[in-house]
Amino acid sequence: MTISGMTGFARSDAALGAWSWTVEARSVNGRGLEVRFRGPPGFDSLERTAREAAQSRFARGQITVSLAAKRAETQGRLRINTQELDRLIQTARSYVDRGGVAEPRFDGLLSLRGVMEAGEDDDDADTRTAVEQAMAQSLAAAFDGLKAARDEEGAALAGVLGGLVDRIAGLTAASEIDAAAQPAVLKDRFEKRMAELLAGRAGLEDRIVQEAALMAAKADVREELDRLAVHVDAARTLLATSGGVGRKLDFLTQEFMREANTLCSKSALSALTAKGLDLKAVIEQFREQVQNVE
């Protein structure tokens, strides 16, 4: 198993009796889990079903679920819209009473728009229950497909993030080489500067050594490099872990950047500073990709 992404799409089509329907599930990045459901009238209970199904499969992401359903038209069954018929008869009566207008024929009234309507058989309770259960199964199938799509994205992300972690590890190791030379460089630089400022004054050698040692201690980046190495190990562990690790990776990215910033601020060598800047650039790329991890 590996990490999961937050982007994906899935669709499920099914039918039962006179009903047919389509379920579409989409997912994009999100700080938490947000589920939006749109379903057909009369099937309101399916919204809870959709939310529970999403919560059992996902930890983060904005998920939109749509269930579009239609019922086959019933052939050969018509009904009279008595309200519309009575209105037409009343209107015709006022003209007949004025004279010059013949009584309307019943068959003529029935041919007018809105008087005859196609009727539909209402589902009985057992039929409606069976249709809802079948729709719930389609919702589950769509969510399973969406999870598979997100897992596929996660597998691709794991490769990208793993490569970036390797680059961070490589830059950390290279920085250790440059950092090892930093104390001697600082001491030499300090001695030269003090010799220029205090030429001819005796007894300052011990003071110079003390000041140089203090500067070297302030510029020691061993702790930052050690923490970067620890963070690299933690990142690799998380990338090999299934489930919602996106928040942990996001926090780890902040820790990476904190150490890289401190490394740059303590650097007294251009080569070490350059590697610190490269580290920050790679960590920023890592952060952008982590936003896609569940």
C-alpha cells in the first residue's frame, strides 16, 4: 500500500424495473473531508447513505456526488385533468350565454392541451425500497471507483515525492561536507581581521581564539543537518504508509523549511549558502506536491 491522492473521477450506471440511473463521483483537494450530494426528488435518504460511504473510504478532499435517475414512461394510461376541464367549461359557458356560440363538445374539450395527461404508476413500498437499495449499491460502486482513482494518483505522487526526498537527502549530505570546513574558515577570517585592526598589540592571541570559537559555535550547523536527516527518514516512512498522511507530510514540510532557513542564516560560505537555497527550492516543490496527498 502507498499514499492516496485527492483527485479522481468515477461513474456507475444501473437500472431496476422502470428505473435507470447514473452516479458520478468527483474529488479535488481539500483541507478536510467535504461531501456534496445531489440526487433525484423522492430519494432524500440517499444523501445520508452517500455521506457515510464517503466517510468510510476517505479522510480528506472535496467530493461531489450526483445521482441522476429517470423512470420509464407508462404507455397507454391517461388521466383527465378535471380542474383544467372545469375551468375550460366555465370559460366556454360565459360565451354560450351571450349567444352566437355553440355548446362545446366533450370530445373537443378533451383534445385541448392540458386536459388529458399521461399518468404514471406509483411505485409500491417494496419497489421503492428495492430501487433505493440498488441506488445505494451504485453509490458504493462509484465511491470504490473513486478510491481506486485516488490510489492511482497517490502511487504516482509517491514516486515524485520520493524523488524529491532523495534530492533533499543528497543536498543535506553535500552540505555536511561544506559545513565541516566552516569553523576553520571563520577562525582564519577572524584572525586576519583582528590582526589588521590591532596590529602591533601583544597578548591578543588568546582573545582572538576565544572570539573565533564563539563565532564558530554560532555558525555550527551540525544540529540543523542532523534534524534534516531525521526528517528525511520520517518522510520516507510516511510515503510508505497507507491512509491519510497528508497532514503529517504538510507539517514535516514546515520542519524541513525551518531547518533550511536556519542553515542559510548560519552559513558563512557561499557554497553552503548555495546548497541551502537549493534545499529551500526542493522543499518548496515537495510542499506543492504534498497538497495533493490525502
